[in-house]
Amino acid sequence: MAEVVDLWDKLKRYFAFTPNEIKGLVIAILVTAFIISFNDWGKGSEVDISFGFFNFFNAILIVTLSFLVHISTQRIWSLGTGYRLEWRMWGFGLLLGLIFAFLTNGKFWLILPGGIIVYHLGGHRLGWFRYGINWWALGLIALMGTFATMLLAVIFKAISGIFVNALIQKMITFNIVYAMYSLLPIPPLDGSKTFYGSRMLYAFSTAGLIAAAVMLTLNISILIAVVSSLLIAIALWILYYVFFEWKAWYP
């Protein structure tokens, strides 16, 4: 019970987004929404402004929900382990995404919105490793955002079995793509934190999330997709340990 009260207090004090974060998020949301709606501004070669703005607005809703779930999950997890999290927009990544959108006429999505920075809250690390940033904890914080993004895709995949809707399908597709890009071990993306935090964690999570992404594109039940992804992750994790990690530590 004490942990819950402590987390609630930290959420009240540190969860709010700063003005710089809000500014960066607004820019990232608008740019990313433009990228994923680039090919939806008309039918065929004709441009329809009203049709385009309607799809652009829907894309903003999709991206906003996905980004907020992703970052909020990381924020809650980081506060629970005694760190304060800040999200920063990656201008170069967004510019690169725009370039690819124009070059491919919107057929290729490059989703590189930004990354996280964590700050040590020494007074809230009692009972934990208190001296500076712990790389394992940082890797786990980063991974939680990617996990939440894939979970969002799973939830909407389940909903799509009841309500067939183009907006829901695009939500599923975007979250799968966003999760896959988040796994890339390129700074400042989340995958770089997880990779340097723990190669074993990175191997397990990457195998599982990629398997989940593939399973969600198939016409199978959600339960089978989740269980299959977990089994594949465990099998590939063991193979990675046997053929690489074990030899790296004990040549």
C-alpha cells in the first residue's frame, strides 16, 4: 500500500508535461499525422482538400492517442522506480520521415518522433540502487513504451473483430509500425536504451514484439497470437543466449 501512495504522490508532482515537451509533442504529432495521411488527400491523382483534411484529422487522433499512451506508460514506470522522465522531439527524425513521405508518395512510413531522457530522483530511490542512472532500469523504462504501443495494437485488433472500421485498421497498422521503429537501437529511440541496458532483455523483447507484429497481421485469434509470440520470444531468446551471449561472456 505504501508503494501505491508513494507512486500517487510522485505522479501528482512529476507527471505533468513541461511546456517544451508539449511544444515538441504537438510538432511531432502534426508531422507524423501528415506522414501517415500523405496518401489520403484524394482519390487517384485528384486532390480533394476536404477529404484530405478529414483524413489528416483522423490521423492526428490516432497519433495523439498512440504517443500519449507510449510516453505516459514510460513516465509512470520511471516514477515508480525513482526517475523523472522527459520526452524530447527528434527534429532530424521527423524531417527524414517527411522526406521519405514525399519521395515515396506516402507509401513508406518512417516514424522517428523522439526519445526519452531520465533524471535521477535520489530521495525516491531508497531501497533501490541510488547512485546515478541504472542502465538496466533505463532500458526497462524505454521498453515499457514500446510494449504499451503493441498492447494498444492488440486491443484495437480485438475491437476490429467486433467493429469493422478503416480508422481502427489504421490505428492497428500505425501502432505496429511505431512499435517496430521504437525497437531500433539508434539513439535517441527507445531501442538504444534497451539494447545498452541489457542485450538479453533486448533480444527477448525484440523477438517477442516482432513476432506479435507478424501475428497481428494474420487472421488468427488474439489469444493464439499473444501465446505464439511469447513462445517464439522464449525460443529465440534461448538460441541467442546459447549461440552468442554465453560465448561472449565465456569464450
